[in-house]
Amino acid sequence: MKTVEQASLGEARGVDAKQQSPSELLAGDVRSYALFLDCDGTLLDIAPTPNEVRVPPGLVELLVRISKGLGGALAVLTGRQLAEIDTLLTPAKLVGAGVHGAELRTVSGGAIARVASTLPNSLVEEVMRRTQKLPGIIAEPKGPGLAVHYRLAPHLKNALETELRGLLTQYADALVLCHGRKLFEIVPAGHSKGTALETIWALPGFSGRRPIMIGDDIGDVPAFLAARRLGGTGLRVAGEQFGHQDVELQSPARVIAWLGYLAERLDG
Ligand SMILES: [Mg+2]
């Protein structure tokens, strides 16, 4: 039996088989695009811990320039809280969705709305209590979600998953466990980067445009599929989830280079 992840990966590959390459997209009607960007592993190289990521010089200015070139139709879709992204990309406060669609900012510079309710305190406390006993495991509460990183202790992955699935049985309808790059995430059921893309795409300035989603992880697959449904495309970035032979962009550095070309086309 296929796992959800295997099914999603297969679906993403099937979807992407028909899609345009990054260079074909650059040759297209770039002003009609709406750009959706994951952050970690897509714009930023993965670091040993989330706090250690480095924002490349010039990235923020590039994103702001592209946003202007697209009439504001640029959004970040991240598993992080949007406030964290604001700190990383200061002074920009981009349109976007955080915690896999559980947070939303619909206007650049505007307030962050919480779409889903905060996780129950009792669950957060129990996850913190149990993970503190597992050396190298980092639990990171994020309001409506919670990430548990095992990057520093990969041998504990299976034990951790068993613990978390056990804890979630009593929230079966409300919360789901997602597997990302060296982490598990507890997120509200019914929210994903796919729902976030659809919500943002319906906003003035985005609707009617051709959505382009760029991401590197399983959590980005619903957004690739949503982009495709809306007449757009998904570009996968190589990393721990997608192999080099399966992707359209080989690294965050290549994503940024592609964004640079896009900015030039928009300016020209
Ligand atoms: Mg990512």
C-alpha cells in the first residue's frame, strides 16, 4: 500500500511531466504570472537548525523588485510562522501564508491573520515534555502548528513518529501529522500550502494570473497541484525530498538566479 507521501510524490511527478521548464517560463508572458515561493530549501539553504539559516545578500531586494514587477502578485508559502519570515526578510512584509496555510497575510505590509486556532496547550506541553527526553530533537511551537525537528538525531525518526502519532489519535479529525525535511509537523486538518495558494490566488492582484509555485518538499506538493489546477505550473527544487534528476531547479542558488532573470524580464 502506498503511503500518502508516495502517492503525493507520484502525483507531483505526473503533474510536472507536462509542465514548462524554468527557461520556457522566462520566455513566456512573465507579466501575467503570480509567483508563490517556499522559503527553506527553496530560497534559503537548509541549516542544522531553523535559526541558523542565512539570507543571501540582495535576496530581499530581489523579491521586492519582482513583487513590484508582478503588480504585487508574489507570495511566500511557508511552514514557518510569517513573523519569522518577516524577521528573516526584513524590512519586507510579503503577502503569504504561514504554518502551511494556518496563517495568512493578504496585503503586503498588512497584518497577519490566524486562519486556524492555536494548538491545545495540553498537546503542546505533552510534545515538549516527551521530546525533551530525546537528545537532539527540537520541538518548535508555532501557534496553530508545531514542528519537531530530528535533523540532529536522525536515528530517532521512527521513535519520534510513533510518539507523535500516538499523541494525535485523540485529535484525529482536527490535526494531522506531516513529514517534511528532517522534521514532523503537527498542523490543523484542512489547511495546506495548496489551500493557501488557492486563497491567495483569489485575491485582487493575483486572480486571473498564472500561478507559478516553487518548492522543495512534500508540503509543497498540494501547492504544485493547486497551481496546476489554476492553469499554472510547479517547479521543484532538488534537496532531501526530490532527486536531482526529478527537478526543474537544482538548488536555492539556482532558484535565486532564475528569479534574477525573471526580474530582468519584468524590468525590460
Ligand atoms: Mg522548503
